[in-house]
Amino acid sequence: MVITFPHMGKMYIPVKALFDELGVDIIIPPKINKDTLDIGLKSCPEMACLPLKVTIGNYVESIKRGADTIVLSGSCGPCRFGYYGVIQKEILKDLGYDVDIVILDPPREGLRELIDRLKKISGNCSLYSGLAALSKAFKVSEGVEELLELVLKQRCKEINKGDTDDILSRFEEKVRKVKGANKILDCIQDAKGELSKVRLDSKKKTIKIGLVGEIYTIIEPFVNFDIEKKLGDMGVEVHREMSVDNWVKYHLFPDIKFRRKQKRTLKYAKDYLDLCIGGHAWETIAHALYYARKGMDGIIQIMPFGCMPEIVAESILPTLAKNENIPVMTLVVDELTGEAGYQTRLEAFVDLLQLERSRKENEFGEALSWN
Amino acid sequence: MNSEKHYLGIDVGSVSINLVLINEQHEVLDKLYVRTEGKPISILKKAIEEISLKHHGDLKICGVGVTGSGRDLAGVMVGADVVKNEITAHGLAVLTSIPQASTVIEIGGQDSKIIIIRNGVVSDFAMNTVCAAGTGSFLDRQAARLNIHIEEFGKLALESKSPVRIAGRCAVFAESDMVHKQQMGCHPEDIVKGLCEALVRNYLSNVGKGKEIRPDIVFQGGVAANQGIRAAFEEALGCEVIIPEHYDVMGAVGVAILAQREVERKGCTSFKGIENIKQNFNVRTFECAACPNSCEIVEFIAGETILARWGDRCGKWTMKNEKKSELRSLA
């Protein structure tokens, strides 16, 4: 059995740690590129959402490298993602690939079934070693997230443009080669150490933007044209509440402290949206309000073309923007998105926030001079 | 001979390249509107030569700004002081020429945008998303199909007495609807008017969605020359729409003003001079094999030297045009 899984940002690192610890062979799909997308476009229904197409590309590329079992998480709805597993199985069958797809649904959808499926992919290890592997993978997931947060904080302030990204790409190269959670944790430590040596302009005034929207399009740099890097290079400090680590903590681990915090954040949205309507619409609204109250300069929503929950959130956002007095921009990503138009929108949005910031500062300055 | 300082604004768009010359008082001295014809480099070269010939030796260019979708290319080619996105450039041009404006409707070759201005600053904007229905290129195509000169297209719409209804949601549907109505024997002017109304409907429900459109409303971009569209906007919005004198080159005006500010701040210009723009420019593309991203890298070459590279995701190649990123962060 050789396992593979879809890409979503840096999710492959904790997943690799988990299977390394379990002693199961895996194939990490190659980094997503045009070819990955092309495979998906050719074999998926045109109306399907973008993540389905890209992940099909991931599977095919991994199968060609020898994978025979695909693991992905399910959610039994309530958005199209809930059907990814079953539909992708059919698509792969049509393409002539006879592979096993193991869908891990949350425990509330049937604990017995989940345990059976986990047993199947865990290489018949004991309960104890299974739990030990999970807890190590969990540590890696936390470590990766800390690293990424550091990158977000530093990139906008670095003196030599590109230093931070150099370290990050070297880290990614290294992490693919090592085996075992401990070695991966070492890599993370090393990268953190290197990052702390990057020369920063600590006095630089940065614009702060919060990202909201559909989790896959926020986290996967290929589909969002590396928005974090683009904004960072423009001197913008990016905040992103949505992450693989938070998703794991909320859905898979009984991390009570975190769940409480998450519930509190969701309560922010109660005047606009007070229930889950599928996808991440609830989080989008809640996080937007959280950012607004934390004093961000602006909010960017990213979603795949045709994503129903995010379309609902999109229509709520203008009211929120008006009430909270914060600029909000929505970016829709699709297979056709031209990068030039995307860059133009980002630049114009940053200009707008910068002007607003200097206007506010001037007002403040005048107020001071009147005293 | 005069010793007036000139600032050049260049807008390299998908359909047209616009050049303007302004003086220190932001007055437009000359403007040039040429079709891009898919060859931005050679057309821009010709346009700059044309404008310099027209003014003989009187030209004293003290600063250059570039905007439009081809801004990076043009910026490296001429040595721009400012490389700026077209939304900011358009907003600034309107604020300088029509300070009381609250809403800007801008329809260009492939883009249509709305810019909301409150208290003298741009407070919000939106651009068309995945659909190009209602932009200049689409109108061009339909005019050609009906064998009507694009300049006559708008005028024809004004002659209509009973416009037909055309579906405006999508360019493909609009076209098949037009063919259908034409084969039913409808008059061309009624079809054209119907199309104008459909495009305005599409704009307001697509680009203008959720935005508060308040007068004074300014309508600019190449499509503003189309009287039929203007009339349809006035009808739909129930108020007058202002078309600025230089409606077709507002982006270039805005970026020329930005160039002036930038030059005044740093004290000199990076403009290469007209003589240097006459040299041979070349573009080479190759696929980077360093990682699975396999980005298509574009190299911009003048004579023997590589001026700039772009197209990569990792920044390995683009980081070498330090100057470009400097330009961006400065402006």
C-alpha cells in the first residue's frame, strides 16, 4: 500500500510526519503547477469547483509515481466538498485508474466506520503507537503554522527582498527529504533560527490586511497566485486566521481551549449570520469582524468561482464593511484568472488603504496641533 | 521656444495605447490614442516618436509615468518614474479634473470598473470579474459584424424608436440574441440600442453590484465616446453623466500627474530620453526548469543587454529587476 493525498498549502508536512511515524509508505504529490491543473480540467465536469479539479491533478500525478491508495478528509456536506471523495472516485475510475479512496469523515458521522478506515491506512499498528504518531503529527502541524506565521510577519519588513522566501523554499526542499516527525521538527527549528537572523526594518509602518474566504483558496498558493507573498512584497502585513492547524484543532482534536476560542470568534458574526450555511461562510463573516475590531486596514475575501457559501458571505460583506467602516475586496479565482488583472486589483486596494491610513494620520496630526 | 516642463503619461491597454503630455499645471498639451494591435512594443515606440516629431525640439520631458495592463513592459522600456495600476491612476485624474465627482464609471477595452470617491479620496472600487461582456472589445466585434463603423455605432442607437431586448448577462448569449433578432427583421438601430441597454444593465448589476452610485457621475474610458451607451446610462441612473474632456486618456493623465509628484520628490527623472527608445527591443521567452512550477519566463532585451525578466513565481528571476520593485514601493 502506497498512500497519497491532495495538496493544500503546507498540509503535506504534518501528513508526511504522521505516515512516517506509522511506517506507511507515501507519495507526496509534486508541487501543483500548470500540468496538475490541466489534468484536472480535462477530466472533471466543467461546473465543478476549482479545488476538485486541482486535487484530481494531484492524485493522477501521484498515481503515475506509484501511489495506489488515496486518503482525504470528508465532511458529509454541507457544501460540495462533502461529495469530493465519492465523485473523485468515479472520475478516477473513468480515467482508468483502479485505486482505493479512503474518506475520513468526522467521528460524528460514524465512529465505527472511521476507526475501520483508520485501521486500514495505519498499517495495522497498535492503538498506542497510532496515538503516539497522531500526537507527533499534531506537534509538526503546530510547528509549521508557527513558522508560517513568522514568515507572514517578517516578509513585509525584510530589508533584502526575498530573504524570507529563500529560507522557506529551502525548508520545503529539506523537509521532503527527511524521514520521521523528529527530523521534521528539527527542520522547522532550523528554519525558525534562520528566520530570526533576517535583517528587518522594524520601524517600517505596514498596512495590515486580513484574509477571509474559502479555506483551500486561502491556503493553497498556486490557486491564489501566492497572495501572501504578493502582498508581503508590497509591504503589507497579512493576517490569516484560517489554517490547516486550526482546522485540525477544531475538527479532529479535542482541544477544548481552542474550541472555546473558535466558538467565541464565531459569535462575532451573530448580527449577520448565526449558523453554518456550508463551506466557510460563517468563518468568513466572523473573521472579517474579528479583523475589523482588531484594527486591520482592510479585508480581502478569496473564493473559487461558483462557491455557494462564499457567494452568500460576499453579499453580506458590503453591509459589514459599511457598519465597521473597513474596506473589503472580493477576489474570485478560477482556472482562467489572469494574473495581471489580479495584481492590478491588489495594488489598487493597497493604494486605497495607504491613502486612507495617511488621511487618518493627518487628521490625528491636526487634532494634536490644535491642542 | 519655451522652457515649460513636460510630463509624459503612458497607458498601455489591451486595445489602445494612450499618451498624454501635461505641463506643471496639469493641463493636457497633447494626446495620442493609437491601437495596440497586439504589438505594444513597436506601437509604443512609434507613438513616442510621433509625439516627439510633432513638437520638434520644444519637448522637455521631466518625468514619465506608465499604467495599464502593459505597464511593467512599458516602464522598463522608457525608464518610468512611476509604474502604477490603472485604478489609482484613473481615480487621481478624476479627482484633479472634476473634484466634485462621487462615482466614476470606466469602461475600457477589456476591463470595466467602478470607482467610488468620497471626501476627495478613492474609497472603494470594483472591476469586472471573469466576463468581458460590455467592454470595448465586445462592442468592436459587434460593430464589425453588423458592418457599422464603431464611431457610428453609438449615434445609430440614438435613432432607435423601439429598442429590442437583448440578453446582456453574457457576451455569447448577447451575440446569439442579436443574430436572432436580426433574422426576425428588426432594424439595426433598434438592435444596437437594445445592445447598449443590455450592456448598461450588465454593468450595473455586475460591476456596480452593492455599490452606492451617487451623482456626480463621471463616465470615461474609450467606450465613453459611444453616445448610445451614455444615453443608456443616463436613462438607467436617472441623472446626467459627465464625460470629461479627455475621457479616452484619463489613465495616462493620472499617471503623468503621479510622475510629476514623484520627480518633484526625488529631484530627477529616470526617463531614458527619446533617442534611447528608438533602439531595438526584443523579447525572449523560455520555460524555467528549476522546479515543477515550470514558469514561463519573459526576458526583455534592448540591443545586447537584458533589461528585465518576469513571469516567475519564486522571484528567482524577477528579483534581478530590483529597480522595478523599488519603483512600485516608492509610488
